[in-house]
Amino acid sequence: MNLPVRFTPLSRYEAAQVRSIAAWKRRKPHLAHPLLDRAHKPLARLSRKLVPARASRFALEALNRMAEQGVRDDWILRHSGFRSLEEIAAQSLEFSDKLADKVIEEGLKLATGVGAITGTGSLGTAMVGVPALLGVALRLIHRVSQAYGYSTEQTGERSFMLHILALSTARTHEEQLRAMENYHWQIEHHIVGDAVNDAALNLLQRVVLGRKLASVLPGLSIALNAYANRSFTERAGVTAKHVYQERWLLDRGKIRSWI
């Protein structure tokens, strides 16, 4: 039985972050996204034929487990100056935000390097680039969760990472709303297990694999692929930061419901 949360007033910094989260949720997709989606639709259909849903689900969950295993507490503890995630969780939101920013900065360096290595324009490197890109993004999401004192050992946390990734890849307002509802539902029902639902799976498969297949087209340089990887990973990191900010505020009784 969960104990009732005692509500406490927001600090000035926390109130500013509530406004920031609200603005992030109201954001509109870039005007170029519908055009890019139309251009990538044939490639997205091809991606679903090349990699069926069952195989995509298996691959995503395997990559997510690998990301979890590759993110131990030592890095986050060394940079935080504390001995456990519980001690990090007891710190202020401002402290965790600064720690999350360090995590994102490190993740973007890795994403850029991976993009340069897998951006030669061949089909082979594009196929290698898909799991590499997803692995880097999921690793970043897992580490951002640690910056707020959360652990993937908690029930349902591992599958939650995939829903955050799906939310970060949403390109239309409808996709954003659906992905937002998915992650709210995930938390409210304390989902047991690691499976990502069909809506999140379809979104990830269409956006990620479809975009990666587009990278084999002539003219896409190594530098541009590196930038694209960095941009994708940055969206994942920023999304994870806002998601865990909101959870931090809810868990401490700073807000009464979703922003």
C-alpha cells in the first residue's frame, strides 16, 4: 500500500522548471517534419519488411538490456560526489538537473563519434548504425534516470526507457500526445516486465530505421550523419531530463498531477 504523498511548496527554481516542462509539452513539431516523413515513408515501409515487428521488439529489448548493463553506478557517483543513488535522490532538483546536463554532454560526444564512424553511406554501415544509435540513446536515457536517483532495478523501469525514446522521436502532435499518454500510463500502473507496447514499437521502427535507410542515399556525408546522430541523441536526452524532472516533482509532492 502506497503512503499518501505530503505536498510541499515549490521553490523558485522548481516553479521555473514546471513552466519549462509545460512549454516542452506544448512544443510544436518542426515544419520540416511532415515533409521528411513523406519522403521517408517508402523507406519506412521497406524497413518493416526487412525487420518484422517481432524482430524489432526483440532487438529493442535486447539493446535496452545491454544499455542497462553498461550503465553502472560508478560514473554517476563519481561525478555526483555521493555514494549511492539514494543519496542523489535526496538532493535538490537543481543539483540533479546539473548532473543530467553533464550526462547529456557526454552522451552527445559519443553519439557524434558513432555517427561519423557509421556515416560512410553504405547499406552495411547503415545497418550497423541503427543498433549503435539506439544503444547510445538508450544508454543516455538510463544514465539521466540515475541523475535523478532512479534505478532500472525498480519495477518496470527498463521498459519505461523505451517509452521515453519513443516520446523523443514523435514527429507530429498526435504522436506526441500518444507517446505522452503511454509514459503516463506506464508510471501510473507500475508495469511489470520489459515489453514496449505496439504504439511505441511502431513509432521507433518507422522513425529510426526509416531515417537510417535514408542515410545510404548518395550525398549524405559523414559530417551530416554525425550531426543527425547527435541531434537524435540530444532529443532523447532532453526528453529524459524533462520526464524525470516531472517524476521527481510528483514523487516529492511538489505537484499534484501531471503538468
